[in-house]
Amino acid sequence: MKKTLIALGLLGAYGAVHAESSVTLYGNINVAVTKKGDAGVTLKAQEYRYASHIGVTGKEDLGNGYSAIFKLEGELEPDTGSGVYGADKKTFGFNRHSYIGLVTPFGAFRFGRSTTPFVNMWIGGGFGEGRGIGEFTGGLAGTGLRTTQPEVGARWNNALFYDVKKGGFAAGFAVTTKGSESIVPTTVGASSVVTSVDNEGASGTKSAYGGYARYEGKAGMWGYKVGAAYQVDNGSTYSGYVSPALVGANLKNAPAEAKNAWIVASGLSYGAAKFDIGYAKAKIDNTDITNANLLRGKSKTLFASLGYDLSARDHVYFSYGKYKRNNDYTFATGRTGVNITSVGEVSGEQYSAGYEHQLSKRTVVYANIRKVTNVTNSCSANLLGSSLSESSPYYKPTCGAVKDRVQALLDVEKGWSYDVGVSHKF
């Protein structure tokens, strides 16, 4: 239950004012003891859907079915008290939501920063099971295997968001100004990770856009839902990987966002049991970007989960995720017109199981176990029509560097992982 801090009844307080306003403080604090792959034990909840955050939201009734709304919401790390924003990823800011809007009889219009069509369909529709290390978010930068290759933006800056809901049907679209999308940099070949790049209005940039729709219904003890989303991130370039052996030649890496991506999902429930399945595809095309190492990429993500309520307070789930991505690279050699072409592949499967117990309506304790297996991480290189061996002086700073960076992440995520945590909403 959210705690309302301010509820102002303006009717009668001022003769000409007939609106009512409310401002609500809310949030979620989530901490877990986590052990992932080869990494040590940490006191941190690795979350996407249930990340720790604090926010303020407000609404003013304007009458005749119209309302003014706003939301400011920021993510934080409760184990240290710091935020997760900025170059050092320790600054607190309203990075999750920051918008003002107008609710009308014809739908809601919001302006600012908020979630993208993929999130509004998948997370908003309640598709999929799992929290903590058990989460596997289709097409998004999730946990486990998905951590290595984020590719679909979860939030956009400087955007117009429109959403409408009628009964079991919900739909919406979003569009940004040029160069305003939130960058989720690729970890492949990047020397550093930044949380966002704001190139609003910069020459050559493009707008991000997309839409979603979902429907859910019920017939007796049966419940069902379907959904789909499509989005184009049109990410901007940013400074990234610089080959130590070829300084000045490979100065830019392309953003992780897909040129276009789509996802479809379906869910079926009966009584206390729930089954969800989703499939997503993403296509990256950076052939129009000068000096981009990552030229093209294609990925496929399959997710399925089964959840069951053991009682009114106890819930278990099992989930399966499969991911595959192919990347095409080009690296300069320092010789005019001579480049190294490379093909990389990252793939694998993820199995998860978890248990949740509600201590109250707001407090949950949980435990998850996960295994990332059947992992492939390869990169083959070609120079002047001949394959390069891994011992070649051209391989290590190019294709080899890409492969090593992905492997460093996989070494943490692959194998067995677990977490035990507590989450409290207010």
C-alpha cells in the first residue's frame, strides 16, 4: 500500500479553484545475498523488474475526465545507499521515470522519460516469472546470459508517450525527438560503460519510436493474454573500444540498440497455475556509421515460464530461456582499404527456479537458483580472403578483444547461481 503524504482538498479552500490534488511517496527496497558463477558473494539484489527505487507521483483532478499527472522515480542501491546513475554509476537521479502528463477520456499523454513499448507490453502485461538472478527478460538487458548483449532500450528520454486502456485491452506508442533515446552501450568491445548519451537535436541523429498492444481476459477459472510490441531505438554512436595495436583506426563502437526489434507473447492460466511464453527478435545495422566496429547483429530470444501458487502467500516458478546472437564486425588494420572482417556468436540457455513467501502484502522473502549452460562464445576473423589464427598479431586486438570481453562477463554469469533476499514495497 502506498503512503499518501499530501492530499489537498482545494474545493472550498479557494473560491475559484475546484480541483483536487494528491502527491504520493512510494518505492521498493530489495536486498539479497547473491552468488553468481565464478564471482564472490555479494549483498545486492540483481533485479530488473523489482529493482530498488524511490519515487514521487502526483495527480490533479481537472474535472470532466481530465487529470494532470507527474512522476519522478530513481533507482538506488540499498546495500550502499548510493544511486546507480552517472559516469560512476553511484549518483542518484530520477533515471527510471521523469515525466509530466495529461490523462484524458481518450487516453494518457506523457512527456519526458519513461519505459519503452517493449517494457510496457512485457513487464506491464505481467508476462514471465522470476525475480533476482532468475529473471530472463526477452529482448531487454536482463540478468544472466542476457547481460552480455543488451540491445533493446528499456527507457527513452525526451519522448511523447501515449497509452490507452479499455477493459482488458491496452495499447500505446512512443516517439522521441532526434538523438534523444537512452543509450544502453554494448559491452562488446567497449572500454567503458556509460549510462546514457544525450545527443538531442544533433545533426544526423534520428528519432526512436515504437508501439505495443496487449489483451487479457477470463472465462471461469481460465485466464488468457496475448501481446506484441515493436520498437526502433536508432541509437547514437559513442566513443568506445580503441584497439591498443591499432590506435586511431578503431575509434568508435556502435550502440547496442537494435535498428528494429519485435516481441510476441502469450499467457494462459488456470486457477493457481500460470504459463507464459515469449519470443523476440532484434536486428542491428550500423553500416551507415563511420568507423563502427560492430556493423550488423541479429538476435533471437525465447522465454517460457510456469508459476504456481501453493497458497495465498506461497508461490513457486520454473523458467527457461534461450538466446542466440550473431555479430558482424570490421576492424581497420592501418593499411588503406584493408580491413579485418569478423563473425561472432554468443548463445546459450538459462534454467531458473524460485520460491516466494509473502510475509505481508508489502513484504516478500524469496530464493532463486539458476544455471546458464550450453554457452557458445566465438569470433572468427578473415584478412584478405584468409582466416586468421588466434595467434595472429591481428587477431588478438580485434576479434580476440571482442571475444575476451564477452567471456569475462560469461565467467561471472555462467554455471550455477543463487540468491536469497527480502523485498519491501511502500
